[in-house]
Amino acid sequence: MRTRITWLFLVVAALFCGYPIFSEGSEKLEPITVTVQKGETLSLISERHLSDPKRWPELLKYNKIPNPDLIKPGLSLVVPVFLRKEVVGVSEFVLGSVEWNGTGGKGPWTNLKLGQELNPNDQIRTGAKGKADVHINNVGLVRILNDSHFEVKGADKKGGPVAVALLKGALDAKIAKSNPPTKDTKFSIVTPSSTAGVRGTEFRVELDKKSSSTVSCFEGVVDVEAEGKKVVLTEGMATFVEKGKAPVEPYKIPEAPRIREE
């Protein structure tokens, strides 16, 4: 296991040398126009774009459409701000095969576009040579590596920590440090075997084929919790979490690479 981590650290610096890292600020919510695609239903459109899918009658009323049966391919619908989902982040870099799904994995998958807004429950999956950079508003960058499956979960409550889920594969992240420093978690990554709570750091999370996770801290502090046990990772430390078991005690890793901002 440690041999593989050594190899990972040799390549992670190169991964971050050629691509932009992140920008500060958050996306301003504006009305959007969506065009009904073949195979899409009013239910699917409402789940994908509305903060509450049950508010589809308001969407029809706003667009002056008297009958749901008039939702046909090619029809344009304006989704006003008061009906829209919260924007959690935006895609900033797309390489190779990268797909997006706006309904929590249900419905059709489409190619992820550069600059595409991301909402709670949106999912992204990358192919064997695919990568994507996602800027999470007021948090930082998440780089989804090849052959991975990722979900934006958002915050449980307004102002609370933002969460994402890694369902398969691996990701790297550079999370902005709090100013002033705080012990509160500002971002968390949920996997089938563990939860990593982040205060401001550079780190990697990787899942193996059995959904066990390795969390490595390059800089800052990461709290890793599973099965009622929490371990704290500081710079140059990692832990392994076998699915269904508690994290192992942190162990030292090779010299941690610095994730470069371009």
C-alpha cells in the first residue's frame, strides 16, 4: 500500500503544474434558459433545475404554458432565480471524457461543459483519461482524477460546511485556509468507507476496488472519521480506512508535493 502512495506522490505534483487551480468568489445566481431535449420529461427537468421539483406548476406559469403536455423537444423554458437550485460550484477545466448528470445519477448523462454551473446532487464521472477541475464556491478546488465518480452534495444548512462525495476513483483538493484560523470544518468529503473533514489544506482521497479509502495530507489539517473513530492528519501524514473498519493510526508519507497555483 505504501509503495503505491509513494508513486502517487511522484505524479501528483505534475498533475497540478499544468492546470489552473481556483478562483475566489461565488457564482451570482441568474435566470437560465433550458431547451427540452429528446427523452426529457417535465419531471426530469424539474428535478434537474428546480430547488423543489414539486414547484413545476410555477415553472409552467412563469413560462405561460397552460398544459404539461406541451413540454416537447426543442421547447425553451426560462427558469427564474426564485425557482432555481443553489449553485455550489462551477467546472473550470475539462480534459478527455467527462460526463455530467444533474439528477443524482438518474436520467441521461451528457458531456460536462467548461464553465458549467453545479448544483446539489449533480454528479460527474471521468473516463480512463478524463480529468476535471471543479471550483467549489468560497471553498477551493477539487480535481477529479481519471476513472472516478463524484457527487456535489452542498451544505446541510445555510452557512454550514459544504460536502461532496467520492463514489469511485480519486481526487485531489486545495482548500482555502480560513482567516482567521478555525478548528471548525469548512468542507467534507464523504466516501463509502470514511468522511474527511477539512479546515484548509491540500490533500488526496483515493478509493480502491473494495471502496476502502486512503487519505493523504499534503498541507494543513484533515480529520478522518469512520466507525466512531477519528484520526487527525497533519502535513506529510496519511491514513488507510478499510470499509467497515476504523481508520488506522496516521503514518508518515514521502515528502508531500506542493500543489501549484497557475
